[in-house]
Amino acid sequence: MSDTPIRSRQYRHRADWQNLVDQWQASGESVSVFCSRNKIGESSFYKWRQQLVQGVQPTQTPGFLDLSGLSVSGSSPWRIVLKLGDGVELELNRG
């Protein structure tokens, strides 16, 4: 059995992550060094940094987008791309 203590996960709120991202930006350190010093998983840091930049809530549920007012005249070409996350896109074309 190892003498290394088991690290328990620490729950952080959105404001905590914003504070950590702000500290990292001010530190001038690489993400790797900053995360190691603060005992943060790099993948969690990258995920939260992206979500904070994009303004996405991690538990945000998709809303309804009402397109009924969108006027599409006769034979004019159009293209709609819905970005669903994780690199998945739905593309609708008329042209």
C-alpha cells in the first residue's frame, strides 16, 4: 500500500473558478505550473476556463430558439449551422 495520501475532490463554485482563472492570468505561469501549485486538475481548469470565456454555465440546459419570425424569401439561398457542442454541428442549407 502506498504512503501517498488520497486526494479528495474539492467542489468549486463558478465564482471560485473565475477567481482561479483570474489568478492564473495575473500569475504569468503556465497552466501546468499554476494547476500543480494550486492542486487543480488541468483538464478541469481548461474546461472551466473555456466555459467562463464563452459565458456557458456548466449545467446550463439548452433553451428554445424561436425561428418563426425568420423570413425566407422564395428561392434565396440560406445556410444555418447549429453548434451542438463537442464538435457536433447540424447544418441546414437551401440553395
